[in-house]
Amino acid sequence: MKKLYYTILATAAALTTASCVDLLNTAPENQIASENMWTTPELALKGMNGLYETFYNRKQSNGTQVRSENLDGLNKYGIEALGFCTDYYANNYPIYLLYNQAKRANDWQLAHEWRFCYTIVHAANDAVTNLHKAGLDAQTYERYLCEARFLRAWAYSRLNKFWQGVPVYLEPISNEQCTRTQESADYVWREVVLPDLKYCIDNAAFPDNTLGECNFGRPSKGAADALGGLAYRWL
């Protein structure tokens, strides 16, 4: 009986493993691998548009409750609800950040913010490193590069406000390489955020503003100036 029991377990394990291998699509046909994304102007445009995907809130329910399973994007009910220093919790949570000085270390919204910002950082790093392969004209290449560097600066700015110093990655890396230690807050402002913003402000291909044109709402010199001013205030 015991032998039969172990045989059944072994068979079930083997079938489960085989099923996982069959169902796991390691090269999905509806996604373009990073090494191929930046090879043509058309794909580069799609890649640049994709940098903004992380900002979209696609999972929030129609109600007012904030739950970890439906939090997504730049959350309209979470950190942003009452300003940077406070937070909003709906019916199933106390509004404790109105009187507590800090969140608990295991709070799920902190995990969301970390993942949210570093998703933008790593996507921007991919663009900054590989845009030169796309065969773009000089004006478009520089504008795209500025957009990517602005978004990277924005993400590091947000991270630095939360954690007062974070690990810095300015090039594409694998998950296994995400092992760097925390840099100081001063380092992040001076060596990451402000240099990226200065590159944008000094670049002739970057528009002064994007009001009333086809790139409406995209980053601009005005936005870079404003974000840089905030960085100096934090310094």
C-alpha cells in the first residue's frame, strides 16, 4: 500500500511538472523582446509609448476601498489621495497615517510604490541604452532620450522622497543583478535626478512645453525645471 501511495505521488508530481512546462510560454507571441524592441523607428515609438504604461491604473474597482489585489499604476486612492505626507485608507483600514509618523515596514502599499517606481526606472534604462539602434533621425532620437531620462529622474525622485536613499541602476540589468545597496539621498539627488534633468533642459531637441501640440502632456523643459526645483528644495 505504501509503495502504491508513493507511486501515485511521484506520478502526480511528474504530471504537474510537465503541465507547468507546457503551459509556461517563455517567448509570448504578443510581446517583443527587449533586444528587438529598439531596432526600427516604428518599434521605438511603441517602446516609448510603453514607458507610460506603468502609470495607468487598470485594476482599481469602482468603489472607494483600496485593496492590494486591485491596486495598480499611479494610484488615485493611495499615496496621492491626501498629498505626499499622508495616506488614505477606506472602510476596511483605519486612516492611521493621519496621526502615525510612518508606515509599517511590511505595508503592502510600500511594496507597490517600490515596484511601481523601479518598473519605470528599468524601462527607462532600457530605452536610454538601446534607442541608438532604432535608426531614428537626430531630432527624434534626442527627444526620446530626454523623455526616457526625465521619467527615470521622476521615478528616482519619488523613490528618494519615500526612502531617503535607494539603490541606483542606470543601465539594463537582470533580476539576479538587483543586489546593490542603498545610496544616500544626497547622492540620488545630485548624481541621478539632477543630471538627468539637466540633460533634458540643455537639449535643443526637447520642447519648452507640450501644450497644444501632438505631444500634449509629454515631458518638457518646463516639467524638468519644475522637478529640478523640487529636488533642490529636498536638498
